[in-house]
Amino acid sequence: MSDLELEMLKLKKLKELEKRLKTSALKVEEEKVNPFDVVGKMLIGKGKEVLEAAYNQYPEVTKVIVKHLATLIKNGKITEPITGELLYEIFRVFGYPVRLETRIVFKEHGKVKSLAEKIREDF
């Protein structure tokens, strides 16, 4: 083989190596994306509140579920926004009911009063 042929082979190998490095770099960049950010962009309504409550109550389970949801979103399997009710149902189906803070309020004469205030007034 001549020197020219050797140089051509070297260049060809370098180009192949370069392509491999680019594809592996793209995969690394995709993995660096935070799954919570991907899922957070798809949440509407009380979705963020449910996700936060779920994370506070079941951090490890929430990480796993969010990772899988992010994968489904990236692959185009989930295209519609995720409501709080749907996210709550997902956790419930897997056996992790998320406890949300609830309040009972009364509207009276244009004012909003808590249940405790209402009971105090009535006595």
C-alpha cells in the first residue's frame, strides 16, 4: 500500500470515530435532561401540586414514575397535557395514594371563612 492509501484509510477511520463520538455525546446530553423538568412542562391544573405532594410523601417512587413518564413524553407516547387528577390516579393505581391538603371554606356576605371560623361564629 502506498502512503496515500494509508492516509485515506486513516481519514476514513477518523471520520467514523468522529461520528461515534457525536452520537454518544448526543445520548449523554439526552440523559442529562432532568425528568422532572420534562414532566413539569406537561402538567396543567393542580398537576404540580400533586407532583410536589407525591415527592414529599414517596420520593423514591416519584422519581421512578416521573422518569418513566419523561421517557414516554420524549418518545411521543404522551402528547396531551397531564392534569392533576390524572397524575393522582397514576399514583393511586400503583398503590401510592397521595394525600393532598384540603380545606373547607364558606363564602358568606362576600367573605371567605374557614370551617373553624364558621363554627366559632355560630357558637
